[in-house]
Amino acid sequence: MTAPIDNLIMNYPLTLPHFFERTRRIFPKKTLATRVPGVGLERMDYGRWAERTTRLAGALKALGVGKGDRVGTFAWNSHRHLEVYFAAPCMGAVLHTVNIRLSAADLTYIINHAGDKVLIVDASCWPTLEPIRKQLKTVEHVIVMKDTPGAQIPAGALDYEALLADARPMETWPALAETDAAGMCYTSGTTGHPKGAVYTHRAIFLHSMASSMTDVLGINERDVILHIVPMFHANAWCVPFAGVLNGATQIFGGPNPQPRDIVEIVHNERVTFVGAVPTVWIAIDAILEAEPRWNISSIRCIPIGGSAAPRALIEKFDKKYGAPMLHAWGMTEMTPLGTVCRLKSYMDALSDEERYAIRAKQGFVAGGVDMRIVDDAGLEQPWDGKSVGEIQVRGPWVIRSYYDNPESADRFTADGWFRTGDVASIDPEGYVQITDRTKDLIKSGGEWISSIDVEMMIMTHPNVLEAAVIAVPHPKWVERPLACVVPRPGTTVEPAEILEYLRPRLAKWALPDEVVLIEAVPKTSVGKFDKKVLRERFKGWTPKG
Ligand code: AMP
């Protein structure tokens, strides 16, 4: 008989205490910092952060937090938030990052549905929670962090710093399985109740390794990361975990950071890595245009996603500011990374025009994730750059179910894929191009119109700041596109001029019937165009002709 040959590698669990302990030993001198409004950066190092994290875990344990208990956070980005990011999962509890921008009704639903036992709240965010406090049935303790100078601890709440000062540090972590829940996050969905995605230790571990790959986000020890993507939105794209794994310098944006704060910190701290949604970069561009004294060329990578990044923006940040953008696509349900758009080495030889056309796509799938596109009839579509279908994914950091939400079972296929609800084509080189959310597609006279394509084209007009295209009902064509356009400040643009501009650039049926000028495109809690609000506003719109 031959000796057994399979399974001779240790079954070492992929859990977060590994990241924590490694970094505590190897990178204690590296810097963490948080922006304090009106003061500047409050600096500390990983050594002190690690000590504070073990104290926080000890304090939570003393409050009765145990295995599987939910520790909610309701906070801006800060080193304190990063303490909860590790204290909760390392002690076997679950970090639940709650989106501070949601409505009172959604917040009540989410916190009760998750069953948070403790809430750790920034003082500046407390006024949002206070009115619903009594309806939060499972919350036993509220702990408040002072995030602005002069902040007060509200009556009935515990003082975060006092708790840490009095705590007995937790020096050994309990044994954890890699399939244990480490974190959870509710999607800012536009229909029905928000749905919870629960991340295992394993998912976060593998995702962090993937984002450290040179060809993914390349997060490394030399990076100076500025966190602007909220830590309550898909774990700030999971970058804080990868930052700890690599001992990168991490700067947190603090309470309500504005585009000007971002520019200042990048300039002063020589930031190398800072992600945000396109709307933030559009605002930053306006500042850089007006005030050329700012230099952001220390940036090696701006991961940009959440919604499609306009090609002109990518090109301008490259050529004018020396700050390369990396278009990426993902979602809360994917921890969140799906694709990043890097050119292949042999594409260096392409023309400028061709290279930027590729870089405006969402890129190819990150190692670890499988992807396919499937049409309405359930047929897998070819990767020919023309056929479109819903993106379906599977992989070690993709959810296989929402938390306690049987109604959403139809988001998963019988053969084990997650239905993203995004519609895309994939070209023969593997580059994905998102054309829409399934619900944003416009069906006109039997032809599908991609609202994103039309928006991106309008946004190439020099006098346009932002554009959102929605479907409006039409008696003959069923639906027609209506373009809502925000002129660039200091310029004027006429609707007719935009239509003339688009005419040679779009298929005839995709040309919007009408362009209306608006002051600003409404945004969701995470900075995406909120088309729901626009649809409501224009629901009585009567088509011309
Ligand atoms: P969220 O879970 O809030 O991060 O939202 C995920 C959704 O944002 C995706 O399903 C897409 O519809 C959209 N999205 C994310 N990145 C991009 C991108 N680069 N281009 C277009 N849409 C995007």
C-alpha cells in the first residue's frame, strides 16, 4: 500500500489574530494618524495601537461581549475605529460597521436585525442615534469616542478612553475557526430592507492577501494610505486590513472630510494610496484646477470605483497631476473586490487613445474570483466585448447567502454563483465593461441603452461637471433616456449644445430625448448618483414629440 499523499500541509486557520500579532511584533514603530478638525493629525504608532486594541478587547469582555456577539460601530474613519476592527474579531466577536448616513428607519432596522450588543459611536455621530436609542432593543451598552476637540460623553454612555484606561488587556485570543464571522456590513440597497453581508475571517484574510498583490492593489509597507472611503462602507474596501497586514502607514480622514482636507493631507503627508468614489475626485479636480500650489504626485495609486470612472478624469489625473487612477469594480457582497483595470505589458505599445479606452473599463477579475455573464434566458454569454449579460461571481470572499434573509435566496443561482445585478460585457482580453445596474438599463423600442455609456459621453464635454441619465416612460418607445446635467461652475452650457455634441458620438436611439440642467446630481449615502431621487423628480415628465 502506498503512503497517504494528500492533505500533508497544516490546516492553519486563516484568522485575523495572525495579522494582528505579526504586525504588533514587526511594525510597532510605523505610524497611524487621524485627522482632527481644526487641529491637524493626531499621530500614534502600531505599537500603541496594538496595546490599545488589547485593552479594548479586555473592556468589551468585561462588558459581557463574547463569541459571536455583534459589536456595532457608528463612526467616521479613525485609528480608534481600526482598534474596533481588530479587537472585536480577534476576541471572537463580530465587527458590524453601521453606515452613519442612513435614515432613522434603516438604522433602527439594521441595528435590531444584526442584534448589536454594544455600539461604539463617535461623539459627533451621536445626535443621529440618540432619537432612536430606545428602539434599539438588543443594545446593552453605548460607548462614545471623542472625535472632535471639546466633544462630550452623553449621559448614559461609556467613555471609550476611560474604558481603555481601566481595562485589563486581553493578552491571548480565543481559538477561532476561519469560518467564524469576523465582520458584517449592510448594503445600501435601493429596494426593500437593507441586507447584511457577513465576512468570515478567511474571506478577509484572503482578500487582504489578494489586495497586496502587485497586480491588484499592491498594498505594501512603503505605502502611506489615506482612508477616505468610509470604514462603514464595505470595510473601506477592506484596505485597513491589508494596511495592517503590511504595516503600511495609515492616515484616517476623521469626521466628515472634505475634498480640500484630502488634497491637504495628500500634499503634506506624501500620501501614496487613496481611494474614493468618482464624485470625490471630480470635486478634487476642481480644487486642483483653481489652486495649482497643491502637489498630489506622491500618489502611486488611486483606486476608483463605486460607480464608473469617467475616462477624461483618469487621463487628466495621469497627465496633469501625475496621480494614476486604477479603475476597480466590486460590491459589499464581495468584501468588496471583483476587478481592477491594469493594462497588460504588451498593451504599452498601444496608442494613448487605445490605452485610455481600456483603462476606463472596470478591468479583469482579480485572482481568486470566477466570473461569467449570463443573459435573461440563463445562457452564458461569450467574452466578445459585445454580448451583454448579468455578472455572476463566485470565490472565497463572495457571500453565499445574506444574513437571515430568506427572501433574497433568488440572488444565488442553483449552481452556486452570486447574481450581482450588474450588467456588463467582457472583451476577449477579459476586460469587463459595466453597462448598468439591471434596474438602471433603459429599454427603448426593443433596444437596450446603457445609461452609463450616455453619462460617460456627456461628461467628456468640457463644460459638464456631472451627468446622470434615467429612463422616463414613453408612449411609443416604452422608455426613453432623459439626461440630467450639471454645468461646470463658472461655465455655461445649453441643452441643445449637449445634444449636438452627442449626436455624432452615440447611436441614434441612445441619444437622450431631452437634456435638463440641474444644480447637482443627488447622491446616495456612499456618494453614488442616486437615480431613484431623479426618477421621482421627473416621473411626471412628458416627452417631446
Ligand atoms: P456597494 O455594495 O455599495 O459597494 O455597491 C456595489 C455596486 O456599485 C456594484 O454592484 C455596481 O453597481 C456599482 N459599482 C461599483 N464599482 C463600479 C465601477 N467601477 N463602475 C460601475 N459601477 C460600479
